[in-house]
Amino acid sequence: MIPSIPQSLKIYITTEPVDFRKGMDGLAGYVAAHYELDPFSGAVFIFRSKTADKIKVLAWDGTGMVLIQKRLDGRKFVWPAMSRGAISISRTQFEALFEGVDWRRIVPPRYSKPTVA
């Protein structure tokens, strides 16, 4: 169970495994150094362990840094192929990933910008 995340919030998944000894400060520094993104922007950053059975979720909520860790029992998280950079995913895809489902099969809804009549 994870707190509700607004639909408009940016969510990034990192493709390379990270050292899971890193805490929130180490992961925030990793985001800034490797991806040139601001860890205090309010975006959510998702990291995986080398064995892919654990993830860490890092976010700044406006009052402090939040770090959540989850381990799947007997399964591995589905992860994108390794590449340089972080991939942006939708909230629906994040929720599927967090539950251990293959998030790549989740197609986010497409919304068109309303027009003024």
C-alpha cells in the first residue's frame, strides 16, 4: 500500500540497479549527479536492487524526503532494459509496478487538450 499520488506528478524509473545501502541522501545525490534531475522537485524516483526483488521509492513531499522500500516474496519486479537516463512512467504504470505486475502492459489513457468553443 502506498499513499495516493496525484495523476499530474512526474514519476521516473531508473533503469540501472543501485547500491541498496544508499539511503535517502545518497539516492537524492545519485538523482542529481546521474540524471541531472532535481530530487526536491516533488517528482517520484524509483530504483531497483541488483537482484530486482526490491525497489526503493524516493520523493520530496514539500516538508521532507520520503523513502519507501518494498521487497517481493519469491518474484522479481519487471524492469526496463538498462539504458542511460531515467524513464518517465504514468501513475497507473507505477501502481502496477509497485504491486509486482508487468507495468509495461499498462497503457496510460490519452487525454486531449480541451478547446474553447
